[in-house]
Amino acid sequence: MKKSEQYRVPGFLANGIHAGIKPDGQNDLALIYSQVPATAAGLFTTNCFKAAPVLLDMERIRGGQVQAVVANSGVANAATGEQGYADALSVSKAVSERLRIDDELVQVASTGVIGHRIPLGKIKAGMGKLVKGLSPDGIPEAEAGIMTTDRFPKIALRKVAIGPKEVTLCGIAKGAGMIEPNMATMLAFVMTDAAVDREVLENLFRRAVGGSFNAVTVDGCMSTNDTALILANGMAGNRTIGRGSRYAGPFAEALASLTVELARGLVRDGEGATKLIEITVEEARTIRDAQKVAYAVANSNLVKTAFFGGDPNWGRIISAAGSVGIDLPVDDVKLFFDDCPLFAKGKGVTGRGAELAGIMKRPEIRVRLTLGMGSRSWTVCTSDLSFDYVKINAHYHT
């Protein structure tokens, strides 16, 4: 089996090309096309300065159907005013005319440098090639077309039985820096041939995103362009998954597993990242308290640089946890790296130096902080902060 054939979803075609936006010759324009209008849901950045394509998509997603998603990388089309919105409309129109579909069924996405208009001429000139090359095996090419500073592609696939039918879910994502919940700098597109009621699809997608794309952070910075979409075209022929359906659970599990894999890929690919760090806060009074503590630790530059340097500096972690305004019971708080204790009863745990040294060399490290206050918990994934992160972002300019 060829690698591309692993990533097929019945009824979906995709492609990615180099349209001349990026100077390096890599793919910079992507298209996903459902052969029939698909039930759809979307979640977008909560940043006040939403990019033009985000504003357009938020209007259109209310209709509940999408048939095509076009995305460019290299230029964000953010902070571009009325002309930027007109440019997004022009890209949509170019797609809908080539595909001969209703323009309202097209979603547009952009990612890249803020403050520049997209090169409409190059995008329109490449549209014929982009559409002509649509293929069931084109999902990896589409993934390449949305990558910016990403070091590797993020593609995930799941199959799940829905009654007598097998349905497929496949997702692609991009993101490496400017990663922060609500959502990350991030484009994510999920395709499935399952038949799912629109309201159910929206609820399940929101829940999946909440535990995946909204539970990661690389640098605590929120983007202007974050877009996550799911399209369900129903071509598997299963009985529609509606409210109360016994198949909603298996579908939700597959969707959650898929989005978690993609989200972890975003963190693992954090600009200059060398480690993925899973931070779980347990025994909090409320989920909100657990989240506040988890993100305080995950976004601490002192914590992140310590992990890069291989230093099990538990003092930085408890300092970050104690800074969020929650009156923590100091003597009840415990801290573990994997299963190795570092802090308990108000002081550090000694005698585990060799074990900790081995843990700090691992590419993935689990941090567990128990607060001794309740039964709520939250997990967030983050990355370390390296020299390369500074180099990349010092030269990534508007």
C-alpha cells in the first residue's frame, strides 16, 4: 500500500500545489472537496483581531453545510481591512466557479505572516492546476499546502464501526508556534464519510476540540487565524448519528482520539521544541482551578527552559502553580515527574537524582501535580523552549 492510500475518506478529494506564495517552492495552496455537500461545524479563534477568512467562515458555517475548503500558507490575510475580506471572497469565488458549486459552501483559510494581503493573482493562476489535480490520494499534498514553520506533517486516520457500516475519519493540521488554546495557530480540517446530525456533530466536535486543540500550548500566544472544521458527507451510508444514538459514543471516541493525535503533533512540532511535556493537575476544587494551575506551569518560560536544559527544577513549577491566586494547601501539594516524586509535605524529595536524570532525557515527560483540594483534574500538553524558538521567531517578521 502506498503511503498516500492510507489517508483516503470516501467521497473526499484533495490536492496541494505550489502557487508561488512561498519562495522555497513548497506547497502553499490546498483544497479539500466533498463530492456532495457535507454537514459541517467549525470553531475559530477568540482573538479580537480575527483574520478576514475567519470572519467569512464564521458567517457561512451557520448554514451548516460545506463542500470545499481552500487554504493558503505563507500569508495570513489578517489585519488587512475591507480589502482583505474582499480578497477572501475572491478566492472563494475562484474555487466555487471551478468546482461549479454554490459559493456559500466554500470555506477559506489562510496562515502565515500578519499584515499582508494574499497574492490573489498567484492564487487564481494556480486554481486550475489545484482543481484538476484533486484526488482521493491528495490529502498529504493538501497537508503540505497548509504548513508554514512546521517541521513535519500532521495527519491522522481512524476507522470505527457504526452498526454494519465502517466509517472513516481523517484529519490534517498545521501549527508550530503561536500555539495557545482558543485555539492554537492552527488550521485543522477533519473529514468523515459518516452521516451525523448537524447539532450532534457540532457538540461532538466542540467537545473533541476542548480536550485536544484547546488543551495545548507552546508559547502562550493566540493567533488571529485559528480555524478548525469538520465535514461529514454521509457517504458511508450509516444510519444518521442523531441525539441519543448509541453510535454517538464510538464516533465521539474516534474523533477525540484523532484530534488528540493532531494536537500532540502540534506541540511536538513546536518551533525548536525538543520535548513534549504533559502536565496534569489533579485534586483541584474545580476544573477551572485545575486549568489555571496547569496553564501557569505550561506557559512559564522558566519551566520550559528548565526542561530544555534537562533540569528537574521543581521550584519553578511550584512557584508557577502558586502564582494564580488559588490558596493552595502547601503541605498537601505533591509533584511527580512520571512516577518519580519531587515535592511533598512542603519540601523537596531527595535521593532520586539518577532516576530524574534519566526522565529528563526522554522526548516525552509526564508532570503530575496533585493539589489535595478536590476531585477535578485537567491535562495540558506543552513543549520546552529552546534556542531555536528564539532564532525562528526573531526572524519571522511582518
